[in-house]
Amino acid sequence: MMRGRLRAIVSGIIGNILVFVVPGALMAVEVPRDSLQRLNAEGYRAREDAQAELLAWARRHPVEALDLLYRQSRAAEDPEVRERCLGVLRDLVNDEYSREGEGFIGISMRNEVGMVPGDPKPRGVIRVVHVVPDSAADRAGLRINDLIVGLNDLVWREEQPSQPFSERIRQMKPDTKVALKVLREGGLVTVEVKLGRRPLVADNPFLDQRQVDLEAAEKAAKDAYFRRWLERRKAPK
């Protein structure tokens, strides 16, 4: 999380070097000045490439980049440069948003009891009845009617496994990789899933997740998170 990292104070830019003063040390980070200068290039593709290069640099140096991009987004003379720096800043803050919160797979489930290969007795399993489009489950290839019989090394003997399954997923962070043991067409397969971030709409009991536009909901949440970040940044300290 960026807020928990060592905070640095920008001292200035010397040539292509961005100088930071931190307690007991002096840090210097090379700034892609060429990329900054090409943010208002004549050709659209050149501007797009410059913004992509700046974002790649910012992701390697997120703490330093936050200050630089924020200042450029407010102080640069060219509105094109301000807008593109703001765009890179938004992507950087969205990275932070995506790492926070609870894990999310993106399925609707039904509890069942069934036989699992290798087990002598029937036990609780989870049937997938819906896969949210563009969710972690969708990207991993989970299918409707798949039976989830294990999560990493965890299996369930109770008849209502969906609740402990959901709780375990929510305890994990977004981007965590999990291995689901899935009974599909009579055989066991392992489906690796990279968890997403649990959207706010998932906790709304009045919404049917099968009707939710997850992409739009996530965009709205990210926009709100970025607005709050900017408001905190602008607030006097």
C-alpha cells in the first residue's frame, strides 16, 4: 500500500534526475523527461506512446511518481500534458485501489451434496449456477454447472459449504492466486483463479448479481476512489 511506504519529499529536478530527500538519505530517480516532453507531440500515436512509457516508469517508482504526476497535472502549461499526467496518475491510484479490499471470484452458488472421486462418503459441494461476465471466475474459465469441491488444501464435510468458501475468499487480498478443485464432466480438474477485488454491489442484498454490470460498477468505484484521493491531496496539511 502506497500510504504505508517510506514517504519522500521532492527537492527538485536536476537534468533528468528527480531528487528526493528522505530521513537520513538522499535518493535520486531518473525521470523519463523525453516521455514528458512528447506528451503534447504533434502525432496522436506519439502522445499515446509517451503516456504509456510514463506509466511504465511510474509503476516502477510509484512513490516518487505520485508527487511528480500530481504537480504536472496541475502546473504544466499545456492542457494536453496536464490531462495525460492526470491519466497516468489515475492509473497509478487505480493500481492501489485494486490491491486493497477483499477477494472476489464472481459466481453465484448453490449448495449440494455429492460423491467426490477418492472420498468414501458423500459430502458438501458447491455448484456454479452463474459466472459474472469479466470476473475472476470468467477469466479463469469456470463454467456453469462446475462443482467446486476444494479450495487450495481446504475441503468441506458439511452440507452447506458455500458460506465457509465465501468467507475464505473474502479473507484473501485481490490478485491472490487460488487453486479450485472442480468436478467437471465426471473428472476432477484444477482451475487456477487470480482473485479480483470485491465490488461494493456484491454486498447489496437488493441486487441480483446476475444482472449487475460488473465492469461499470468497478469503473464507478475506481472513479470515486480517485476523486477521494485527489480531495485528500488537495486538502491543506
